[in-house]
Amino acid sequence: CPVVQRHYKDDAMQNLAKKWMKKGVIWWAIDSTNYAKAEAVEEWRVAKKADQPILLDPTGDVGRAYGAKTTPHMYIVKDGAILYQGGIDDGAKDDATVNYVDKALAEISEGKAVSEPKAPPYGCSVKYPSGA
């Protein structure tokens, strides 16, 4: 997806993940693409220098359980509660000025409520298996 590629360009997604993983956040990527192959996903992860593990979800069970519609569709979950869901930032068409994920994680780390718990997700559609 060009949108995912854009977020990995210049290590933007990787740096955000590393920043928060250093602070104890568990960061997972979940690939709910029905035709994703483990070897190809791992090659992509290594090539992009992404430290976070990638969970393969070829049945789409995890993605559907969370209501994921696009790649990327970001979620922050703490103690079983979804504290944020939506786009990584406000840059669906233009350069992003607010990174919602970074902002929400900063608020959570400061003991504050997430000021914007939802934002519209954007990107390519998740390629769930048909008929499932």
C-alpha cells in the first residue's frame, strides 16, 4: 500500500515504534492480508528495519475483531481497553501536522486521558479473505 510505504519512508514509522518501545510500549504490526506469506513479510520487515514483530492474521480474525478497515489502522490498547483508534496522523492528503499515535501515547505516559481517542483511518483497504 502506498500509504504504508509513505509511513515507512525515511524511517518515520520505525522511529515512532522505537521511541515508544524504549519506554516500555509493546508495539505490534498485524498483517491481516489474506495472501500474506510469512517469508515475504519477514523480508519486508528486515528491509524496512522495523523492530516490531508482525503478527500474521490471514483469516482476518484479529483485524475484524478490532474493526480494522485500512492499512495502517492504528490502535492503542491498555489493560484490554482501546484508548485510541484511527489514522496514525492527520495527513491523509497533505503533510501530517498531528501524529495522533505519538500524541496519545504521550498523554497516556503522563497519566492523562487521550484527548482524541478516535480519528478517521486512511490508507488502502485491508484485504480480508472473502466468504469468511
